[in-house]
Amino acid sequence: MTRSAAASAVPVPGPVEDAPGTVTVQPRGLLLTVRASDGVVLQTSARTELVGLRPAEVLGRPLSEVLGPQAAGQVLSPVVAGTDLASVNPVVLELPEERGGGGYDAILHRPHGDPAPAQPSVVVEIEPAQSATGRGSSGYGPLRTALADLELAGSIEELYDVALEALRARTGFERASLYLLDPQGNSEIVAESRVRGLVPWTGVHFPASDIPPEVRELHARVRVHLIDDVDADPVPVLTHDDGGPVPDLGAATLRAEPRAYVELHRSRGARAALGVGLFHGGELWGVVYCHHYGGPQRVPYEVLVEVELLARSLSALRAAQLGTDKDSEAHRQDRVLAHLAADSRDESVPLGTAITRSGWTRRLVRADGAIVSAEGRVTSVGQVPDDAGRRALIAWVAEAGEEVVTTDCLGEAAPDVAAVAPDVAGVMGIALPEGQVLIWLRDEVQRRVEWGSDPTVSRPVRTDDPIRTMLRASEEGWREVVDRHSLPWLPDQVESAAALRGHLLEALYLRGRKEVRATEELQRSLLPHELADDDGWSIDARYEAAGAGLVGGDWYDALVLPTGHLALVVGDVTGHGLQAAATMGQLRTAMRTSLVGSDSAHEAARLLFEVVRWTLPGEVATLTVALVDPANGTVENVSLGHPPLLVVHPDGSTCWAPLAGAPPLGLAGEVPPASRLEVPPGGSLVLYSDGLIERRDESVTDGLARLADAFRAGPRTDIDDVVRATRDERSADDATLMVVQRRA
């Protein structure tokens, strides 16, 4: 015999937002938790008068005694048979007269995560039956029409409008509003359907606290949730004190929403509210809230099912539309990217000109302006700041340490840069080698945000309520102007910028190789094709470009002067590339002219000093000049910033000329006096540039010692062996070696 629970009924524990210590449900229906094996009622909501009984007469009793044998059989048959309960809802019941009589709809579902799987239970929610007639056309005709209209919508905005109009028409509510959520959980009403006379809410924003986590969880479990009367007090769910584990009632359609949330709807003047969670990929992207103002509003279960189908279709079609729009934009960006890639290969004009003259650069990411700093030039197009602003932006992007840098508020990301570029709000830049950059700019887009109330102020519903929920006495907007921001850079635009960076890197490489080839050709044309040869003397020389493939400003020369002396020169212009090679060519020509018109190394160096001073300001070069008397082997040497000459004796011993007594050309104030040394018969004179001996991880003294050691076998040491023994293959500097041997 089943024991009465009259003295042992206790509230079901619930979260703090409900009535203290209980799970509550709305009073419009009756919620029962029934053990499937024997049909005994384990839990009941307190409003049992719907079936003409008190809670004590329901708890612990077989369902057949609560609803009558026929109605209980209708409820339990699909449960015992293992039928998918969603497919039988609603179960239409006719209660016997002793239970009040009348028609009811029963909604069946199994508790999520049933804590007692050995004795499974079923949740039965019973509400007075209500027909869908009177809400437009009856049956599923209106639903089919609405779904067809959704499929014909040509834009997301039209999707919203069609869905909301159909939803409001089927439910009978006076307003249906779509709240679109941002990543932070704040929402904006982006579309609505309302009866005439209601104030529009479109464009109003609400803070994330309007949809607290508990409500998000409810939307996930019950996609369509009705509050038929916001003024009705929720009722507790009761159970035995020894009734065992409590099933999860989170998916119950009668479940009462958090009190603070109900207050929110009441503060907006609503008497009834319907919430529709909009999901895609498991993520809540929006909510439709319907409000009714004239009084309580019931909605039949079959209409709630239609609303859920509409919501699912809306989410799917919106995702497809967004995918179509994204694909279309991706194809557009791919086409623009192809144009820019082709333009970047045009080596007849500077890179900045090549990629900006057609306008494709700005179109790629929908920017208002663009700046290109490449190959020593700054090119801009569209709306850009003045020179100071451009320089500041270029430096900021180049020094950011990222391949792609973005901000939609330059004033927040780099206030110092914003101070000199005040009209720039959004910046996206890609960093290229050697401080080169491409930068896109966007102007400020000033937006006026209408909040439902001041989002900086919130207060709790109760002093002990941990949920800080914003309440509003009215819907009067609290306005906020968002300035200094541009439109945000979208992920696909950032991807396109990164893709363009790859094309520009390749273009710069090819352009660099072209310049290197041109510089190599220029350098080869300027270096002597044949070295002077004098009776009793032989000359051999080597030049190697930097390990990184860069061509520098090294040069060497050897010629017999009208005086009969043998003139030897090795120089090194600071820098790399075409400019260094061109300067080298000018110095070589001027040096030859000075040597032919002089009778000493000092005089030739002084004449070159004057040429550099007046015609090549800003250029810097080291230089060593040696005039050799072929008859006796004496050498007059002048050095400006260059490493010392080396004399190799026939037995392999060595000695050094004095160190340079003056800074390089371009920095020296005057030409130092000449030094003198002698090359013995059978010996050699060695001239070289610093790129031959210098290494990053050691001193110059070590490099000089290594050069001397390379000649330990004597003057006849192979010059290529010397280069291999002394040169660092990783060096970023070019290297020159000239060996002049006196026959014995």
C-alpha cells in the first residue's frame, strides 16, 4: 500500500533566483514527475486544484488515481513503449468529472540527466487545452506560407521582417522584437513587428545583464518559453522528503523564469512575454521577445511548436545568407587580390605606384586611404594625413613587431600617433622587410547608441540577489555617442591583407634581385678587366659580394702611371646596393684622374679628398693608396680609415704597415701624411677590405692575425685559399683581396 505524503511533502531545492529554496513553475498548469515503472507521482507543482486534489492527495499516488485510468493510460503508454515523446506531444486528455472534467493538453518529456536511471521517470506538464483557431488561419497552412516566404527573402533584413510578422500573427502578441547579440552579450533590437500605436524600439541597445546566464540556459533547453502572465506568482514544486534524487526540471515548459527577468519584462509594460532562443552551431546569436500589453496571453502548444520551427528556419536561412554574403565578398577580395598581385610585378614603376594607381589597394579592404612606404619612397592614395602623420603611422606599423596590425580606434591603441594624425580612426598595416609597410586607413564613423537605460548604472533586484540586473521604469533611451572609432576590420579583410603581404614580399624579392643584378653588372663594368702588369711584378685580385647576396661598394684598381710607378688602390664605400656601386664608380674614376695628374700618393689622395668634399657630400668611404717603385720595391702609402697593408716576406714571415692615421673620406678633415715600407724581392704586398677579415664574434686583431697566418707558406700561397681561410661566409659585407708579388 502506498504511503500518504501528507506530512512529508517538501519543496524541491532550486536556484537562488526563484522563491527561496525552491524550484518554481508558472501557475497556468500542473507539473508532475512520474516514475515510469509503476506510474507513481514523485513530484507535483503546488497548484493541484486543476485536478480537484490537494498536493497531499497527489504525491505518492498512482497517476491513475490523480488523472483517472483513461488519462493516465494515455500518458504512460508512450512512455512504457519507449516512443519518442516529442512525436506524441501534446497528448490530448479528457479528465473525468471527479477530476474536474474538461480537455487538457499533456506535454511529456524525460528529465535531462535523470539522476535515477535504474528507475526512470517522466515529466508531465498539464495545461487546459486551447485551440489555435482565431490566430490567423488554423492548422499548418500559415506555417507553410511563412516558411515559403522565409525562403524567398532576398536579404537578412527581409528574413527578420518575414519571421517576426509571422511569429506575431500566430501568437497574437502585440510586439515581436529581435535582439541581436554581440560577442560581449549586449544586444540591439535590429527588427520588430508591432501593432499600430506602439513606439518603435528598433536600434535600442540593452546590456548583457538583461539576459543573465540562467536565462541563456533556459533558452538553450526550451527554445520557446512562454510567460503567460508576468503578474502571476510562481508556485513551488513539492516532493517527498524521502523521494530520492531530484530530476532535472530545466526543460519544463512551465518552468518559471528568474524573478529579476520577469521584472524586466514587467518594467517594459508587458503583461505576457514569449522568449524564442535563436541558435546556430550551438551558439545563441539572438533572441526574439514577444510582448503583450492588454492582459495575460496564452498560446497553444501546437503554435509554440510552429514558432520553434520558424526560429530554426530563420537561424538556418540567416546562416546560409551570411555564408552567401561571405562567399561573395571572398570572391570579390580574391579578384582584387589577383589584380594587386599582377600590379606588384610591374617593375617599370616603383612598387607604391604600381599597387595604388588603379585604386585596387583601397578596394581590397574597403578603406578610405592607403600609404605605401617601399623602396625608399612614400606613396599615398585617398584620404591620408600630412607628412608628419604619415611618418608617425609608418613608424608605428613598422615597429609593432607584427606582420599585420589592426585597430579601429587609433586614439586608444597609439595616442601619440593619433595626436599627429587626428583624422585617422582605423588603421590596418602590414610590415615588410627593412621597415617598409603598407597601411590602410579608415575615417571615424560616429554612431549614436540608444540604450534602454544608462548601461553604466545597475542595481540589484534584492539586496541579497547576486545577479545585478538592470531595471527600467520606462523605455526612454539613454543616449551615448561612440566616437573616435572606425568600422571594425573584419576577419576576412585581415586575411586578405596577410595574403597581399605574401605577394608584396615576393615582388620586393624579385625587384631586389633585379637591382642586385643591375648593381652586379655596374660593379663588374667598373672593376678592371685586366690588371696592370710590370716587369718583375705580378698582380692578382678577388672580389666577393656579401653572403646575403647584397652588392656593396668595394673596389680595387691597378695601373702604371706616367712616372713609371705602379699605383694600387682598394676602397670601400659605406652601404650596399645600386647607390653604393654608383658612388664607387665615381670615386674610382676620380682616383684614376688624381693618380695620373700627381707624382705622389699623398697628392693623389688630397685631390680625391677635394672631389669628395665638393661633389659627393654625405658619402663615406675608406681608402688605401699605394705607389710602388718597381725598381727598388719601395712603397708610399696613404690610408683613410682603411685596414693596414701587409708585407709577406719570402720565408712566410709578415709585417704590417702603420694603422690608418685619419678617418674615412667624407669624415676626415685632411689627408694624413704618407707612410713608407718596402717589399723585398720574392715578397708580396697585400691590400684588402675589412669585409675579408671582420667577424661578429671576434676582434679585428684576430682577423688580422688570421690573414697573416694564411700566408705562412709564403708569397706564392694561392689567393683563393687565402680568401677561404679568412672570409666569413655569413658576412653581410663584401670583401676584396689584392696580392702584388715581386719576383725574386
